[in-house]
Amino acid sequence: MDVDHLLQRPLTRGQFLHGALRVGAALAVGPAVVGCARTPSKQRAEVRAIVIGAGIAGIAAADTLRRAGVDVVVLEARSRIGGRIWSAPMDGVHAELGASWVHGLRDNPLVRELERFGVRRRAVEDEWPALADAAGAIATSEVERAGARVERAMAKASARAEALDADVPLARVLDGHAAPDPVMRWIARSELQNEYGADPDVLSAWWHDESAGHGSAEELVVGRYADVVDGLARGLRIERERHVTSVEVTGSRVRVRAGERELEAEHVVVAVPLAVLAADAITFDPPLPDTVRAAASRIGTGSLEKVVLRFDDVAWLPDAPVLGATNTRDVERGIAEFHVIADHGRGATVLGLVGGAAARELVRRGPAAMRQAAIAGLSSIVGGAIPEPRAVRSSAWSRDPLARGSYSFLSTGATPDDRAALARPITPRLVLAGEATDSRSPSTVHGAMRSGRRAAAQLLEMG
């Protein structure tokens, strides 16, 4: 059966703007839905379907099943829903510590849902960022020339990779990855580490850009991203703080255990982050097929971390939506890419991004190190001290045991076939969902949403 036809929600991922800055995005969560109170503990209960995980994939699966008349319950380990969409309270507004972008606008069902729930967005302009070094602002013409050199280096790397008989790390075929040109290094870092959450020495030379080249513009969410999760979840039966430890398939039933809570159902959708699945945080009986386990182990999970700073105003910053510091230390080890998000009326918000090994190191050192790195990066841009921020919040997805990273990427040796293996039903009773299982739009919010609807459709098709 055609899943898109069944759901009447066709989807293609939009193409990133060629030649312009490709900004990364982490995936998924938001605060607990009002009215979804935790259900009192019971030794055993029965429902028609269970969804494990209340990120956007799990919520989309449960919403689809509910609309089909299926009695469904969602089990979520956190005290909030949304997973890696997290609109965290901050300074009277919110900080988007998870997903921030909408990738591709044409035929994207997420856009319709964002509009339905009134989530504001801003177009990502097709222009180069404003960069600065120790001597001050760097001319746009110099940034453009450096960007062209990076584009040529990436094209040469692709050609070299295609000529190989086996996949290798991208770094092995990429000229100039350690080039002395600081502007090139900033652009390359933004397009690689801050895009995929991974360094060239682990990215697949063959498949790292699997989801590029599909068509349309991007938007930055300046409203509250979690509103779309809350809206889709409204009225769903969601049990929070239910940490699932085992899934047992026996004949026509599936038994799920979460602490003292035990539920039985006809069907289960497992919509937890891939890294959680790969770490065997949930025990399956019988075990997941070897093809699924191998695919889960080959696909990597990147680290893209964010620091959100609130200021009274940003008149002291260059007037541009994307800013960067090309200081070598900031580019390689600190936070050098910033997005001026919005003026909420009571101050302005600046978002700092850092990806790959540098992100994991900063998270390991803690929130104070993240704050210091962001302030150092902004100071490099303006060439001196900056105003004291009113508030600072940072993410730590790489150390979060319920996420274990930001979103998936194809590491050396992995292929899109691995994503397809994850998307196939495990049994007529058990299916997987999540951005890592979506071959058309991986590593995106709408890919996660689409995967949840696909998983629900598979269960409905199998009866």
C-alpha cells in the first residue's frame, strides 16, 4: 500500500540553497502537553497500540492511529513531551535548544502544521554570513571567494569518492580541510560539523550529503517550536516518566514494561532516538533482526549543541542574521557561528552553534564552558567586550541518556539502505519510527513526523 496515499500527506525534502550557508538543525521536543496528566501506576493494562517515545515521530504515529479509531497510549521517559524539540523557558520567553529550522517548504506537511498552530517562522536568506577576524569585518567579496573555493573542494571530494571501490571518511578525499585560510575553514565547519553534527573524519565520503539537493528554501522558527508538538498531542493519552526497558512479542500480543508499569497491546511503535536503540537501552524479545541491529550500529548520531543568549538589544552587533568569527581557536574549538533570532519586545535573542567533536568537548566541560565559549565568539566578532547577557541557556544532547546526540548522519560504511532497513516492519506487531528511519528527509523534524505517520500506516495496513 502507498503510505503517502493512505495518509494523504505527500512529502519531499526541500533543497538547501546552493552556494549559501547551510545551517544545521537538531531535532525534536517541547514541554509537556496541558491536560496529558500522568496516568496512575497499574500492574497491567491492555490497549490496542502502544507508542514508545513522545517526540514528534511518536506523537505523529499516535495521532495517526487515533484518527483511525485505534485505542493508543504513548509512553514517554521524560517529564515533558517533544524529544529533541525543546522550547525551554528562559527570561520570560523561550530558548529553542533542540530543533530550530524547517528544511524545505514545498510539499512539506510540517509547514501546514506550523501554520495550523500559529508557529512563527522567518525565511533564511540566500546570502553569505557577516564574518569578522581580529582586524574587523571581512569583506563580503572575500567571503564569496572563500565560499567558491570550499564549493570546488567539495566537488573534487565527491569526484574522488565516486572513483573509489569502497567508502572512506570524507576527510580522506577533501582537500583543504586543514587549509590555512580562516574564512574557508569557517565556511567548511559551518557546512560540515555544524550541518551534520559530525567531523569529516567520520562522515561517509559517499553518502554524507544524502539529503541535499531536493529542492526548496528554509525557514528559522522564531515562535515556539513546541507548539506544533503540543497541538498534535492534544487529547492523546500520554504517560510521562515511563522509562520503557523491555518489549516482548509473543504470538498476537506485545508486552511492554516500564518500571512497575506493564502494558499489553496488539501493536507497538518504537519511536526513540536511534542512538538509544543502538545502545540496547530497550531489550527486545525476540531480539531485533541482525539487519536492523547492523543498520542501527552503522548510522551515526551527531552532536550539534546550542547556546542561547538574551540581551537587552543587539545594536552592538553587525546588522546581519548570521554572524561568524574566523579566529582559529573559536572556529576549531569554540563557538563561532551565531544567528540573531528575534526581538521578543523585551530583549533580543542570539543563538550560537557548535558541532562535532568540539560540541562534545564543550558539553563535557559543562554549561559554564558553553557560556564562556559563546561570549568569546561574540567578542571576537565585535573586537572587544560585549554586554552582559540577561540570561544564557545551553543544550547538552550528547550527554543526554534519552537522546545520546542530536540527529543521525551516515558515517563511513553506512548507506541509505540502512535507513530503509530500519523503516521496514520488524514483525506485524512491531515497527520503528524516528528521523533516522526516514530515507527521504532524515535528520529533520518533518522527516521524523513523516516516519511516525509511515509507522502508523504500516500497522493499520497489517491490521
